[in-house]
Amino acid sequence: MRRAGWVIQLKPGAREEYRRLHENVWPGVQARLRDGGVERYTIFMRDSLLFSYMEYRGDWHDVQSFIEVDEETQRWWKLTEPLQNPLESADVDEWWVRMDEVFNLSGSREAGGEEKV
């Protein structure tokens, strides 16, 4: 099992709509995440920041590729992406910015940025 965290900003005034959408995430979107190897996925909100934490099986690029081609997930993102702004530090091709793990109580960090659970 691997874990990762990402961060993004909400646009001004988008907090309530983002919260409302996530009260009822579509079952197909949730199923695609699970089928792609995602075991746990949590999004935290503070002011205009969103922090996402995920535990998944396998290589992240394989998980991401599996999720991205799903039509229902694409429709979901069309609702959520207009509410978000990438961080100023994001690369041109980044939306959610992956964070570096700097501490883990279990001590199960792996070299290269991917952390094992």
C-alpha cells in the first residue's frame, strides 16, 4: 500500500458548492477509485485550501491512468474543477499539487516520494 497527499485552492465563494457536491459523491466515481486501487481517500478543507490524502495499491501513474479515462469521473470533474485554482507553485501540467511527506509516525517512508503504508 502506498500513500500520498495533494493540495489545491478553492476559488473565492466556492466552499459551500464544493462541500455540497462532496456530500453525495456519485457511486460510479467512488467505484472507479476503488477499482483503480484506491483504498482510502479523504479530502480536508480549511479556508480556501483543500488537502487530499490517499492510500492506494500499485504505481500511482497506473492508478491515475485508470481513473482518468472514466467518462463518469470526467463528468464529475467538470463540476468540481471550475471551483478550484491550482497553487501558484504548480507546474503547468499540475492541477492538485503533490506534497512531500516529511514525517510519518510509523516510519514507513520509502525513498523517491512514494510512501508505503
